[in-house]
Amino acid sequence: MKDVTSVFEFESTRNADGREATRMTYRVEYVIGLGPAGLLLDRIQRPGMRANMRTSMAGLNTLIRSETAGAHG
């Protein structure tokens, strides 16, 4: 991978309860080298990268919610 860019986007929204919330979107943009071999490797590793990112974001969600609960509790 080369020319890797991490993009974080934040958007004001409301959750299911109607309370104000913030939606965060994280995206990684990159260029794959190595020609056809690089494209094949990218296709193989992409699902694992997505799964790991979802796990990380779930952990971040838990941390943020626990900090918020502690501040109001």
C-alpha cells in the first residue's frame, strides 16, 4: 500500500430515542502496488481489515459510553 490517507467524518444526527448524537465515519484510502498480485492481496486481506476495524470501533463505542455514563452517574 502507498499513498495511505485516513479520513474521519463527523455528522450531527439523532439516535433512535430522538436525542442528539454524532455519527462518525472512518475511511482509509490507499493505492495498491505490485500490479495484479497487489490487487489479489488486497482482495484477500480487505475482509480481515474491515472486521478488525469494526471490532476497534465497537471497543471505542464501549469506552465512550462508559466515560459518558461515569460523568453523569
